[in-house]
Amino acid sequence: MSHSFTSPPPFAILHPTESPASIRTFIMPRLEDLAQHPMDTIIASIGGAVFRPERINVDFTHDLLAFLQEQTKNNRTILAVIGGGGVARNAIEDARALGVTHQPSLDRIGILVTQENALLLAKIIEAKSQNISVRLYEFGDILRKGVIYLRGGTQPGHTTDYVAVQIAAEANQCVLLNISSPKGLYRKKEVGALDPEQIIERISWNEYLAMFPGNHAPGINIPFDREAAKLAQTNDMTVVLMGPDFDNINRFLSGQEFTGTVIHP
């Protein structure tokens, strides 16, 4: 099924500034439009490592609930896909160590963890925020304003990032937030390791895919899934990589300076 998209704004950097930690923040063109005409639908891919690194991250979940409550109060629709993180990767590695070699089967082990995470978060929201409407999302659902939709993975061959791009396509959205542990996409040091003190502010899909060559593997851990990146590129989407700092995320949504990496067509 093909989807038509409005062209995303050209996320060029206008005013870079240095923070004390040498992490650069920036303003993008048309962010004033976000302040005057806020996004009414937010699509997010949330890393399992920030929600449930081993046990549920209580501090992150508390901040997420406050964020969701504020967004739904403003009548925004939220569609969030929850990853599996280290819990999924550990389960996959345990299965490998015990002789499971079938790649789709290993993927399905990780998918089950993501679905469990989505259900866990839905039940937490229901228990803690009774004034918020939350549902597990199915493709084809009619979206309602002020409702939170959650889901995990779908099928082998890709990660939950890919599912988030699929949902953005179905919802006809051209901007996707990727919320994970890093504050953005880090530059590589000369020796090849990533430098957490230097965030790449803006990068094209071609440049991103060149940074992370290769094919999908169960339990893969890169900033944004390659298959998802290819699908986002095909659909002219822009993805913003950000850390789990909801003050920073709110700055982005309100058209202010924020810290993160913009990956653009």
C-alpha cells in the first residue's frame, strides 16, 4: 500500500550553541510553526533500554506518565512503539547459547518481550492515570484525539523502529521521535569508538546508512534500525534521535532549542 506524504521541513541548523558538556543544541527552520501550530499526533519509538533495562525504570516511567498526561490534556494523539532493549537481547543470547539458530525464531523471542513491555506500560498507565485513555494499537485503528496507543513488535526481520515508521506512514506523519538512552547520534572517535561528548546535529539518511552498514540480525543494537532507516528514507520522513529527557522533548515540541540528532531525507 502506498502512502502520500507532505514534505517535511528542511531541518537545517540555524543557531548552534555549545552546552557545558560540549553537546550542541540547535534551532531548526520552521520550529516557530511548532509553537504556533503544535503537532496534533506524536509518533515515537521508545527504546526498551530506557523503559525496562532489566526491571522497569521507575523514574523514567514516572516522567513518561507526566509527559503523556500533559500531551493528552492538550488533545494530542500519541502512538508509541516500545522496544525490548537488554531484556530482549539477553533472552535472544540465552536462546542462542542453548542451540536456537533459526533467525526468525530468535526475532520472535525479542518480539514477545516488546509486546510484553507495551502491555506493561499500558497497564501502568491505566493504574496510575485513570483520566488517560490508553489502547494497544492495531494497524487500521481509527485514531482518536487525546488517546495513547501502544504496541510492540510485529514480525521477524526488523526491530520496533521499523514498526514505528510503518505506523507513521499509516498515520500520514512525516516526523518520528526516537527516544533512547543516548542523547543523540554520537560522532566516532579516530579509533572508531563513539564519543558521547559529541552529538551529530544533522545527518542525511544516506550518511546514516553509510555509518551503519550491514543487515538485520536478531537483537541488533544500533541507534535506529537500518531497515527502519531505509523505509523512512523511502517515505521522506525525518527522525529525531533524543535521550529520555522530557524537558528536552517538550522544548522540541514547542519549537525551542533542543539536544538531539535530526536524520533527514
